[in-house]
Amino acid sequence: MRAIVFDETLHFDPAYPQPDPAPGDVLIRVRQAGICNTDMELVKGYMGFSGVLGHEFVGETPDGQRVVGEINIVTDPDEPFARCGIPSQSASRVTLGIDRKDGAFADYLTLPTENLHPVPDPVSDEQAVFVEPLAAGLQTLHMTHISPHERVVLIGAGKLGLLTAQVVALTGCELSVVCRHARQAELVTGWGIDAVGEGDLPPNSADIVIDCTGSQGGFAAALELVKPRGVLHLKSTYAGLPEADLTRLVVDEISVEVSRCGPFPAALRLLARGLIHTDALIDARYPLDEGVTAFEHAQRPGVLKVLLAVT
């Protein structure tokens, strides 16, 4: 099968071995996939990954059912978090296209049946590619209660940040999104959300700050904005070991909350009801055999989502 493979170099392989489904797994024919920041970090050495990249996808089962798939695969069902139904924290997990499991930038992939979710008819393939990051955005609300009365600021208006902003706006809170580029501000404003520039907000003015930057500077900026006894919610992993003003956290009694993978069924419902906008987040589309060029495009500053048409 065709695949985009990373094994110290990123390249297109026209004859990569097709995966053989294990008992309980389903062979999925990939229709479309999306390149995300994690994919770009993997080619820089993150997780020491080698194999087929990609974890944001929509595909179809052998009987023609369109599906999306959760990316954490439990290998020991008796492990405590697995028994509790929290595969994202299972010590036995492998992760599609990220950790010891070939991913979605290929003609085929395999996933356990329990990881798959049918895609409803109103949701297009291009919308369905966003289910995984949208679910991660929804997990913000699961880990941090956001009231309609609260002042919330989101920084890091990239792919994940723009999805998370739309989710948070549904709570009715007073939300502002810090935008570094005119295009980000235009999108946010078009969704009825307040767009602000860096430095426009006074210090200690937010009950909750959501940091989607994944950078040391973003954490520092978020810390400046949050009120004493407020909440700092982290959405992105960090490259390296960033320094942080932990004394400020203690003195101001600021709570740090985090979230990662989230609920696929809820993400599909929001897309089916037309409550989340994804079309404007797509910057480019490439066929699978031009995947290396697609990666180069995705790495340009300010670029949002780049899709790979597989089928």
C-alpha cells in the first residue's frame, strides 16, 4: 500500500506493507487525513517515532461504513485505567501514528472495534477529519468547569486553539481570543467571538486562561492574564522542559488544569448540528503521494489545516 513514512527521514513509500488486523481489530480504508502539529513534532524526533504518521482521519470499514477512530489503543484490558474506561491514561496504551502504532497517512490502518465511531450523514469527510482535535477541545470543558458568568481568555489561536475557542464559546462565557495574525482575528470575529491583540488585555483580568500555545512564552503570558485564585488550563504539550514561575502560582493560589484526548461522540454531534465551523480552517489539500510537499506546506508560519486525500 501507499504510505507517508518517517524513519529518520520523511518519505513516500509506494509499497509499504498493508497492516494485518489482529483479533478484534478492523481494517480501515483511509479516505482523508489531516496533518497536525504533533505530526510535525514527530519528524523532529518527538517520541522517537518510526513508521506511518497520522492520527486525524476519516475512513471506511469493509462494509462501507464511514468511521473516525480514537487514537489510544489499550493492549492490557486488565490495566486499572483500561478497566475504568480511560484508555488515554492506560499505561499499556499505544497511540495511532504517534507511539508504536502505524497511523493514517496510508491507504489502510487497523483499530479495535471499540475505538471506532460511525460518521453521521450530515458530516462530510473534510469535517470528520477534525473530530479528533475537536474532541480534545471538548475535553477542556470536562476538566475545567466554565460558567456563563466567567471571563475567559484563550491564547494560541492555531488549529487546536480555534476549535477550542468555538467549543468554549458555546458555554456563553465572556470569551476573548488573543490573535497574532489578521486572519485569526477575522475568523474569530466571524464566529461572534471577541478577538484581541497581544497586550490588549490588562493583567489579572481573566477568571480562566486557556493556553493552546505549547510554548514557554505562552505559559508566561497566560500567567500574567489570570486572576489570583483563577484557573490556568493547558491544552498543548511542550517541547523540552520550559521554565515557569511556580512561585507566582503558589502566591496567587492559581489552579493549573490540563486536558488532552476527548469525547468523539460529542464532537460528531456538534459537527452534525452545524455548531462548529471547520471549512475555513483548511488551507490546502494534497493527494497522499504528495504528502512530503504537504508537510512542507503545513510547516509554513500561519498555516492552519492541511489535508491529505487518500482514497
